[in-house]
Amino acid sequence: MSDLRYQFKNRVAMEAPYRPEATPSSLAAFESFAVRLNQSCIVALMGSMALLVFVNVVTRYVLNHSIIWVEEFTQYEMIWIAYLGAGLALREGRHVAVDTLQDLLPQRARHALRTAVALAMLVFMVVLVVLGFQIVAFTWNQETPVMNLPTGLPYLAVPIGAAGFALHLTLFWRGFVERRFEHPDDATEAVDEEQLA
């Protein structure tokens, strides 16, 4: 029983929320700006996608006229949302992970393992950026079927998203290694604490 209590206390301490304020102020300000910019892009994409789909449904069933480019455009928006959201999902610990092995390891070994995982992810993202820009260059002169946009535009989400993921991982490195993920409620709590003070 005491062993279970120890493991629970250890896990709670390990999963304490990440606080960017612990980093130097200029770096924390840049990190906050990067996160807010990323969130704003996703909100704008999701909002416009929802609006376009809603308008298209209304025009199809009420006016018996479909806006032909909406389906293609919203598919491309969904691709961008997925790639741009990957870095934010990392910060909140929302990616699928099997952590049974690392939970059994002592703290130092667990941190070493998570550092190796972070390094592997960073290398993979750098490779994805390079290969992503190559495929963008290769497909740029082709056109999409309906809107006649460069086919490289949807593919551009891959290197941009991978670069954003790498940036989030680099800024969030310590939080990732120590498994201290951000929680959406933390920002609200911080605002409430400032208002009470």
C-alpha cells in the first residue's frame, strides 16, 4: 500500500503543470507569443472552415446551389490544422504514448529515456522539414483540381507544421523531459489569480 502511495505521489509531482515563467523573461515572452500565434492560426482556420461548410450546406439545401470550391478548400484547411496543431498537442501531452516502461524506471533513467525520445523526435522533424520543402518545390507548378491553386500549398503544411513542432519541442524541452504538460485550465487559473491579487 505504501508503495502505491509513493508511486502516486511521484507521478503527481512528475506531472505538475509546466510553467513557462520559470524560463528567462525574453524567452518566456517569445514562447508565449509563439503559442498564441499558433493558437490564433488554428482558431482562424477552424472558424473559417466551420463557416464555409455551414454556408455551403445552407446554399445547397435552401437555394439548391453548391459552392463547388468549398469542399476542396476545407480539406486543405483540415490538413493545415492537423500539422499546425501537432506542436500544441505535444505541449498538452495529447499525443499517443506508451509510458509503462518509463514509469518503472528511476527518475534519472526516465529523464534520460525521455531526452532520447525528444532527440529522436527533433531529428525526425528536421528531416520532415527538409523533405517537406522538397515535395512542395516538386508539386508547386501543378494545380489543384477545382481551385487551380498550386498543389504545393496543401503540402506546405508538412514542413511548416514540422518546423512549428520542432520549435515547440525545443521551447518545451524541459517540460517534456520531466513530463510536466500544460493544461488548458492553467491559463485560466493564472488569469484568475492575477485578478484576485
